[in-house]
Amino acid sequence: MPVVAAAVCPHPPLLIPELASGAAPELNDLRSACLTAIEHLAAADTLVIVGSGPVTGTRYDATATGSFGPYGAPGVTVGSPAGTPVLPLSLAVGAWLVEQTKTADLQRVSITVAATETPAGCLALGQEIAQGNERIALLVMGDGSARRSDHAPVHLHPRAEIFDSTVAAALELADTDTLAALDPDLATELHAAGRAPWQVLAGATALAGLRGHLGYHAAPYGVGYFVASWAL
């Protein structure tokens, strides 16, 4: 199988230091865990970043522009500084993280998956990504539930922690069957933005024989964040 490694990271804008002034110290740990996971992707031929976007299947090359201006840092961009910003937040954060590591030198493509995409559609996109002869590394961007505490962006939901714990265990074990079976309706109710990207990961790696490691799982500000590394 051409997928030889994968990393899973969240995409809060506060990962960008210019946006994180005064943020709690745990964001430093989260950022460090993301960069460590992404460094392990450098042995591949091509890096594919997968994240949520308006529609499924939009592709961008490494020159595509992303801006953090809408989040308070207009001077921070990724891709071509002269371009019109086109990357959705998930892919912009992914590109920013990549550009802090040695994986920045890899051939790179970024692909969107709609938050409303069906599990079957997500799995099919993953299988499409895995076709070919190049050694592919995946960077999959996705947050867990945004309903983990009374201080979360959306009020506390009793099933949020159970859902996120299920995802965390699946990422630790590289359990593609559990990721593929995540309920899209429940994920929507829990405001879990990572469901569709994680199911793309499941489709791309179902036969790859990767082993998992969960490097981070916490819920600062009431949102579940995971960082995981999968490798042969």
C-alpha cells in the first residue's frame, strides 16, 4: 500500500503563536505534539493533507494561499503570499504546521472533505488517495467534540466525552473499523469536526497495516483535541 505513515492533528487557530498570546500553557504542549507527529511523515514521497471544507474533493497544491487574518493575525499566511486566500481553516492550519517542519520539502497536495459527507463517500475518497505507486503520508486535520465542558463553545453534551474516548482509543490502535463506523449524525450533534477526515483516513489505510500511537488527548476550552501518529 502506498500510504506509509499518517498523522492526526486538530486545527484550532490558537495553534498559531501570533493568535495564542495569553492562551493557557497546554496549547504549547498541543503544538509541540503536532509538530512531532508531522516530523515522522518526512520519509514519504508525497504528503496529502486532508481537512474539512465546503465540498468534498477540492484539491490545492502547496502554493495555495491561506490567511489567518479572519482570526486576528492578518500578517500570518501560508502558501503564496501574493495569492488570494482560498484554503479553509483546517487546511491552512495543516499547511502552517507542515511549514514548521522538515516535511515542508515534500511534494504536497491538500484535499477537502465536506463535514456532511457520508461515511461511504469519505471511505471512497480515502481509497482514491491511496491509489498509485508513490509512498504517501497523510496529515489528517480534525477536532473532537466541542461540547466537552460547561465552558465549551457549545454547551456540555453527556455523550461528548464517550465519543471522544472512542476516537482516542481508535487512534491509539490504528483501528480503522471503529473510525469508519462513527455516526455522522451523532458527530454533528456533538460538533465533532473531525469525523469526516478521520473516515477518509480509515479508507486510505484500511489495508496498510499501520500501527498507532496517541500522543495527545485533552479538551482545553471544552473542545476535544487529538494528536496521533500511524506508521508501519
